Amino acid sequence: MSAIAIDTDLSTVQPRVLDVSHYYSPAETFDGIRVSPYKPVLGARVEGLRLKKGQALPDTTVAYLRRKLLDRGFLYFEPGTVDVDGFVDLVQLFGEARFYGGPYTPPPEGHKLLNTIDSKIKKTNMNFIWHVDGGYYPDPPKMTALFATAVPEYGGDTLFSNAVAAYDLLDPLFAQYLETLTAVHSGDTVGHLPLSYHADPEGLAAQRAKYPPRDTPVIRVHPETGRKQVFVNESYTFAIRGVTRAVSQNLLNILFDLIKSPELHARVSWEQGAVVIWDNRSVQHCGVNDYSGGGRRALYRATLY
Ligand SMILES: O=C(O)CCC(=O)C(=O)O
Ligand SMILES: [Fe+2]
């Protein structure tokens, strides 16, 4: 029996990995506020800021925080940064808040601009599937923010994934091909609209009329940062145009899997009073469904344009 010659250096056949050094961002202090990476590839933790309702921040500080948000994908503000009233002021530093709630995400008492994701109210499970908010709208919100008002004893985290870094993980020739493709998005893809409006057929019809299927590039250039990113998501992307159904589904599955790569992620374990505001254009998110039975979970949400 002759031995099989192994003449391949297996170290050359390793899979490509993300070059994390592109995302390196040292901790820094600006105007007494400490900003440090939340995770290496995504997010920044903001500590030392205290903002009361109606209190102004210097323009230079606001500009700094806006820059950091675009650069890091999200800002996590430690508990104690703001109360609920201060939350409305804080988020408006980053855009114009508009009401975004649906039948299961009503405004909390006294806050018309906000809506609530509350385990006592919300019975649809769509927030556990990766998405961008309003991904089937012609004008999805630029930013989304959450303020934790009730936190279960264990679990109930929110996951975030960097869709710019997801693009960096694509092999260049494959990325070039994807850049030629267009995807169709719909509020019906995983049943978001029919489940949200199942008790309101007229409301459902109105939503479908208002938000017909929408086309976008599969890979797009972020309008503010100029960075390329993956621009399909599992909740709302229905198909890729002009290819067979098998190719559409398989390409989408590759991209959905990519978004689920742990090195692209940050996982926020909520503490009462914590705030996260993220760039809803370049960051995907989903809730983690592991908290039923563990106490109430309620997040006040603001969407910004
Ligand atoms: O429940 C969660 O953590 C996800 C919430 C969500 O999808 C949102 O705030 O838009
Ligand atoms: Fe969401």
C-alpha cells in the first residue's frame, strides 16, 4: 500500500476572516465623556454623560457623538445618562423623532413620539428575526433608539450586526457580482404586516397599499459614510430579481448567514435605564427570545429621520 503524499500546506487553505484591525478604535475622552469600543467591530460605550430634560450640550460635543455613532454603528449610554424625558431630548440630537408604533407597539403614556416593545403587550415574534426597522418602507428610519424601562431577571438581550463589516467578509469577485443585483423587500416576507394587523383587515390593506414591494441594490453605498454594505435582511427581503428562485434563495441565505457571524456582533444585555441608539442603515438587529417567564421586558423606542 503506498502512502498518500501530502504536498499541500494546509495553513494556506484556511477560510478568510475579517481584518478586525480596520475597526480598531481606541478609548478616548471628549468633553468629560468617555467613549470606548462596545465590541471590537461594532458599537461604542458612552460613560460620564448626564443629560437632564431641556439641557443643551455644546455643539462640538453633539458633533462628536454624531460622528462616533456613524463610525461605530451604535452608541450605548450607561444607565443614569437620561430619564425618559431626557431620552426624547437625547435621541433628537441625532435626528427628527417620528412616531413608528403599530398595533402591538403603542406609545407609552405621555410620550407621543415614542412606542413600546413590551412583553405584556407584544405578542408577535417578528423582532426575533434579523432586520432593519422599516426595511420595506421607501424611507426607513435613519436611526433607532431604545430605552430600557423594565428588564427581565435573565435574558432578553438585543443583538446587533455590522453590515459594513459583512461586506468586508465577502470575497471580492463574489462581491462584484452581488453589486450587479437588485433585491425586493416586503412587509409580507415573514408575515410582519399580516401578523401585526391580523385583527384589523382594513389597516392591513392600508399598510399594503402604502408600502408596496420596494427594490434596492443587494449591496449599497451608505449615504453618509460612503462605505459599502450588505443591504438585504431576513425579515423583509423577499427575493433577488432576475435570477432563478434557487439562486435567489441560496444567495440570500449566504448573506443572511453572513449577518449572523459572531465577529460582526455586539450583544447588549439590558440594564434598566440604559439607552442604545443605532444607525439603522448599516446595522441590523434582533431581539433574543429567551426571557419568557423571567419577568416583564419593556423597551421604549424612538425612530429618527
Ligand atoms: O426586542 C428586541 O430586542 C428588538 C427590538 C427591535 O426590533 C426594535 O427595537 O426595533
Ligand atoms: Fe427592530
